[in-house]
Amino acid sequence: MVVCSVTVVPLGTGSASLSQYVADALKVLKESGLKYQLTPMATVIEGELEEVLNLAAKMHNSVFSDDVVRVSTTIKIDERRDKVLTMNGKLHAVQSKLG
């Protein structure tokens, strides 16, 4: 299991607003059935490595259109093989140290 951060950014849209493009990528994500969390700066996805990478590619491709001919996607992957890794587990680990 991996936790993956994905940021999909269309370039040259002529507008500073990207929310519609984020929504388009999230539609693809919702159809996948994978657990995810939308944040103000990225979308965090939890799943097996291959399915998360395939999903990130689909999200990337979903933003292209007649008006969008260039897309920049950033992917960060956190994978542990010594224990189960989840989004909630990562949050609880930090919260437990805050007291």
C-alpha cells in the first residue's frame, strides 16, 4: 500500500482559476473507488502502487482538451514495506507526538 500526493496543473489556460480542471481530475478519481483526500494544494490517494500510478496517469490525461495542450503533474509516493501505511496512520503518528 502507498500514499501518493498528486497535483495536476494545466498550463496556458488564460485564467488564474484551476478549480474546473481539478474537478475534472477528481471525477476520474471518484470513479476509481480508491480512498482519497482533497487538500488545498494536492490530492492524496491511498492504494496499491500500480493502481495509484495508473490513476495518476488518467487524472493527468483528463485535463487535456482543445484549450489545454500542456499539463504538468507532480507525484510524490510514500511506501513502507515494514508495516501498513495509510493516510490516517500518518496523521495519527504525528498527532500522537503532539500530545
